[in-house]
Amino acid sequence: MKREELKEFLPHREPMLLIDEITVDEDGVCHAEYRIREDEFFCQGHFPGNPIVPGVIQCEIMAQSCALLIKDDLPGKTTLYSGIDKVRFKNIVRPGDLCQITARLKAKRGNIVFCEAELAVDGKICCKGDLSFALV
């Protein structure tokens, strides 16, 4: 799925739609990509002359990817974080980088979804962790 198709499932819109493309394979693993643009609002002041993607934005990129694992449950619902656990930041993400996200569904209990995800650039893990969200 490309950006316009993603809008059928995610409530996010520019500048907070942080996925360019996504596929979910037959094993239920999602593979997403997002290219960090030079003009991203979150890089403008973080940090002038040395732009770095904030960790919270990396987590949001992973979270949007995780939500697509249950895309058929999303229409008419909003996904809200309910937990961010065991998150580790390993490498810096900068404008121009192509973020490659891998996400897996761990469990679903009622309206709460538990996933694990990692974000890599050029094969190097930059961020990984366990994310959970509620469908409301």
C-alpha cells in the first residue's frame, strides 16, 4: 500500500502521516518504509545545523506501521498509545534516511493490541521496542 491507500485505514494526515509504503507478508509481518525529508517539522529545531529525528518520532513511525497489522479493524476507530516498553535507540536517524520498519503482532486482548517493532536505516537498527495501543 502507498500513502493514499494508507489514508483509508489510518486517521493520520500530513505532516503526521509517517509511512510512505507498507506490505504485510503471509506470516503477518509488516514491512514499511518512510523517507525522512529535509523539511520535516520535527527536524527544524532538533537541532539547528545538525538535524536528528527525535526518538518520539521514531516511535510514532513504528506505531503507525504496527497499526497496519490490524488494518481491517481500523475503519471508524482511532489508535491511541497505551504503552511503550523496552524501547532502545541504537543509531541516529537524519533527514534523507530511508527508515525501514519491521513490525509483528504479539497479542490482541479486547481493544488492546501488543506489537514489537524495529526501525532500521541501511541495515542498522536505530530504534526497537514493544508498543501497545488501544482501538477507541
